[in-house]
Amino acid sequence: MLVMATALPAPACYTGLGIIPTADTIKPGAYGVEMQFDGRLAGATAHTRLLNTQFGLLPRFEAGVDFDISGESDSRRLLNAKYLLLSDCNSCPSLAIGVCNVGTHIRSSPYAVASHDFGVLRAHLGSMRIDGRTCWCAGVDRAITSKFTLMVDYTSGQDNFASVGGSYQFSQHFGIMAAVELPNDKSGNTDFTTHLLFN
């Protein structure tokens, strides 16, 4: 979610793209705080508001607590954690395992994801349990400038989404990420997510 001094974005619960996790982790001693607003694109009405936190606790390990401040969730606090098993090199991708949405009255979502920098873009591929079902996810991101990054990602399953978005880092400490979420079920609603980031 929050990778220091880069243009990478910060979605809820974990370092990642618009809707999927990546194998990135926050460096020890670093942290991020963000306000997240999710809602329907039609009318631009936010129905979910989250205060997300993420901390680099140990080398290769990050964890955080997300607070639902919209007042509509059964679980007001959600825990998440990620561990980097293998770092990216020229011949192999980085590999991480993690879990998000750990809270009361909600199913947690364990996942495994691989990320690799191909130079022209970074690619991500993984698997995640969502509501008791195993889904696969994939995405790419590319830094257009030192401040602006484009991203596209997808999670399988009729209840899930693809997203297209970008992030802009105003300074080393402040940024914004926004994405449009396109439902896999064509009869579903198109949503948005916006994150105001402080690293």
C-alpha cells in the first residue's frame, strides 16, 4: 500500500495496486496513514470511509490496522499483515504471503502474490481467498514520471472487479491514488476508490 519515496499507490489493507496486493512491503521504521473513500461512480457518492495504517515492523514484514469510520460495518477494525518470502532479482520475481480483513463478523482473506519488474512495467500475479472462494488476481503498473504511476488490475469471480487508475506523489510524504472499479458482473455498478496518502 505505502511504499516510501515512490509513486506507488496505497489501497486498503496492504501495499498494492487499485484492488490487488503486490509483493511490496514497507521498510522497517517506515509507516503510512491514509483516508480511503469508496463509492458509486454515478453520482460520485462515497458509501465507505476508512482510515488505513501500515507499518514496516521488521525487515520483509509489514502490518497495519484499518478503521471503518463510515459507521456501517459490523467490524470496525481490520488487521492485515504481509511477509516477503523472496526478493525480486533479474531471474526471479519477489514473492509474498499475507492476510487482510482480519476482524470480527468477517472472513479474513489470505493471499500469495508474485511481483516482477520487467523494466518497461511491473507485473503482479497471485491468488486470494475472498468470502471462502479462491480467486486469482493480476495487475501491471508503470511509473510514467517520478511522481505519476498508472495501474491496471483484475480479480477473478463474478462478485469482484477490474480497476484502472493512477497515483500521484505530490512530495515525499503526500500523495493521492484513485481508480475506477469495473464489475466482472456486467449488471453490477461501476465504483470508485480514492486514497489520500501520508507517508
